[in-house]
Amino acid sequence: MAKTNDQCDIYCFDPEKVARVQNQVGQVDARSASQWFKVLADETRYKVAYALSVEGELCGCDLANILGTSTATVSHHLRILRQAGAVTYRREGKLVFYTLAGNQITHLLGGMEPGMEEKPLGI
């Protein structure tokens, strides 16, 4: 098997740095965070959540027009986001308005601002 250059040639670590980061990693709720990433892994759901983070509150018809898709498609993704606890809604007459449910999603969305250079993952 050919040796690659993406690994250290010797095994050596910084005990202080390892202990500090290990402590922080141990305090992270990785299971909960990974569930949020799964919910946002779909491109349409990410765009729905991002649009809500920009505007604050939108109805399903607004979201369908923003994304250039059908209201049925948006409703499907909003249902998944709602079941995950990512969005809440309120009814006003015949309209239903959606908002992000908390800061967790907004925090996850903060990493991708419009105009940022996006590097596709190599997976």
C-alpha cells in the first residue's frame, strides 16, 4: 500500500492541548448537534431555515416563491422541520406563518453567509 503525506511520520502529541480540548469535547452534546445537522442536511430544508433566519417570519407561500418550488414541497420540508422542533408556526386566518424555534438552528446557519466562498466537500 502506498504511503500518503497526510499523516504524521511519528506519533507525538501535546498533552496540555489534548487535555484542554478533550475537556471541551466532553461537554458538547454531540448527539443533539448531529441531529440538527441531519435535519439541515437537505438543501431545501437548509434554504427554508436560512430564509426564516433572514426574514424572521414567512408563510409557506412566501417560502415556495423564494425557493422557486411548490407549496407542497415547502410544506413537506416545513413538516420535517416542525417535527424536529426547528420551526414553530402560527395561524392567521387562512395563512400559516413559520419562524425558527430557537437559537440552535440560527447558530448552525450562521456559518454560511451569502457571498462566502463555498468549497464543496470531497465526499
